[in-house]
Amino acid sequence: MKKIKKHVLFVGLFDKDTKSQKIGSLAARDVLQNILLSSGLDGATLSDAVGIYKHDSGEFVIEPSIRIEILFSTDSQIRKICDQIKIALNQESIAVESQITDSRLY
């Protein structure tokens, strides 16, 4: 068993300017897959999710989201991926959870 860093990216699908979904969920997943495939990662897992976020104004928003789990990557790879996602999907930010975990391939 090997200790590695796991990153989980939480990508909301509402456009940052219009606060509504401009790119459909399936099309957004295709965009994310293309970014991930071209990033040099060894792999990732994408899951549909529902995000609940609080804006600076105090207003809550519930939006379709995609959760991306990534093992065997570096912080710099994750930062580059987040920068590309923010541009491609017009996002203000991407929430990233990082943790050290035990991992192995069988």
C-alpha cells in the first residue's frame, strides 16, 4: 500500500456571469473529459452531482455539478486543470479537496 495525494474537484455548471447553466451537463462532461485526457494524468473518475453553494451576497444556489476524483497527480497538474476548466466553462472558481490516502492497484 502506498500513501498518495488524492484530489477531488467540484465543478459547478452555472456560468459565473449569468448564474445559469449555459452548457448542458453532457456537453460539459465532454469538455472536462477532453481537458483531463490532454492533461497527462494517469486517470480520473467523473460523477454527476448537485452542488449547494452560498454566494458572497448570502444567497444560496443549487446547481448541477460534476465531481472529479484524481489519483496519482501533482498539485501543479491540478492547478493547470482547474485553470483550463475555469476558462472552458466560465467558472469563477473550482473547489478542490486534497487528502493523503492509501492507494493500490490490484
